[in-house]
Amino acid sequence: MLVRYGTISSVTSRPADDQRVSDLVRLRRVRDRIDREYAQPLNVEALARGVSMSTGHLSRQFRAAYGESPYSYLMTRRIERAMALLRRGDLSVTEVCFAVGCSSLGTFSTRFTELVGVPPSTYRAQHGRTVAGMPSCVAKQVTRPIRNKEAPVDSRT
């Protein structure tokens, strides 16, 4: 008796593959929206609704695809932009907080410190104008925040 497993698995995996590709396309849309609208009030419910997914499914799939939750990705984008604004030196920490879409100075400062390793005010004092003359694409890479609380603790603070 000959059983053709290859034929059965290819028939049954096709819808699953199509669903996976569809999910990846929608996840890319969510990530692009976060990159574009980081300063706007965004939450996981609104992001999920925008791509016709449940919040739980979006969170699980986003983490599987990008290694972090949608909220964590959003906060990382906001902190990256905050770092650039703080380096410019013409805005206060509070102004930067609101400019990047955070509504709580405390949450902003805590997350900034977790990702960067120093509080925003210290970062501003230490890095103001340090990337002057450096192309923005290089400055962004050199000053990119570290995710998942991996920043070294600065003993001077």
C-alpha cells in the first residue's frame, strides 16, 4: 500500500501558507504605520482595527515576526526620534516628550532610560551637537537605542 504524504501535505499547507503571507503583509502595514505616525496617539487596538486583526492575534504575530510587541516597537521609534531632538538641543525634555507622541513625562523618561541607559536630560547634556556634520543616516545608526533593557547603566547618574 502506497501512501503519498507529499501530496496531502502540499494540499493542506497551501491555505496556511496563504494566511501566513497575508498576515505578514498586514504586519508590515502596521510597522509602516508606526514608523510614519509614531507621534500620533496610537494603541494596539487601533493598529489591529486598521488591518482587520484582533489585538491578541496582532500582538502574537508582530512579536513572532519582529521580536517585540507593537507597543515596544512604537516606544523604540519614539525614543529614537527623541534622541535626535535632544541632540539638536533647542527643545526641553518636556517639549521633546510631547513632540514624539508621549503623553506622560514619567513614562517617557523611564522608557528612555531603559533603552538608552541615561535619563533624557543627561543624554541631552552629554550628546548635544555631538553628531554635528555627520550624515543623518550615520548618526541614526550610531545613536540607535538598545532594546530590551540592554543599555549599560551609567554609574555617574
